Amino acid sequence: SSGINAEYGYVGLIANGIGDGSEESMDNKQAYVVLRVCRIFRIVRIFKFIRHSRDLLIIMKAVSNAKRELVLLVCLLFIFVITFGSIMYYIESAHNKDFDSIMRSCWWVIVTITTVGYGDMYPESAPGKLFGGFVLTLGIVFLALPMTIIVSKFSFVYEREKM
């Protein structure tokens, strides 16, 4: 208990020193970031409770059994993003200032295939819109297919643990 109070006291002292623009203030900001990171590590202790929850253990075992499929998904996702980001860059770069680099186009592909759709950038040309619809549809299928494999692994682990 006293250790926690001391930690909050140090955080308060550092927080009071932040913001005056001096060189000492910059050192305090760095120390404050270090303390914040240390506090985040306390949250990691929550994961100790996984071993006490049967359901969480089943989920962890299912994910562990599906490692190969998940690695394949990440590799294919990387190829998908680079390929379609490059294609979209070449389709839209002449018509749309938002697609000014392949990396920004790759960002658009990630946002599109995960159906987040921030709206920060979107295709404006007819070929770009058509290709965008294709990427969206293919992305939904692409992300849905591995889920069947993961669910089957989960069912297998659940049935095995239930016995």
C-alpha cells in the first residue's frame, strides 16, 4: 500500500514539472513516460487469472492449435495489402491527391478490407470505385474463410476439454 502511494506521489511530482518548456521539464516528461510504461506492466498481471478460468483456457488452447492458420492469414493479408494497395495507387494517383503514395494506398486497403471505412480517403474515379468494391468484397471473403478453421479448432478443443 505504501509503495502504491509513493508511486502516485512520484507521478504527481513529475506531472507538476511537465509543461514549462525548460530542459528539466523535458527530462521530467521522459521520466513520466517511463513511469506510465511501468504502470502498464501492472495490467499484465490480469493475465494470471487466465489459468483460473476454464473458458479462457479453452480459447487460448484453440488459438494455440490454430497457429499455422493464423500465420498463413497474416502472410496472405500482407500480400493482399501490398498488391491491392499498389494497384489502387496506379488507378487513383492521377485523379485523387489522397492516393499520393503506395503506403497510403495500402492504408486504404487495410481500412477497406476490415470494413472500418474511416472515410479519410476514398476513390473518386470510376475505375477506382469499381476496384474499391472488388477489394471490399474480396476482403470480406478473405477474412471470413479462416474464421471457419478457427471455429472448428475451437469446437475440437471445447469437446476435448468437456470430456
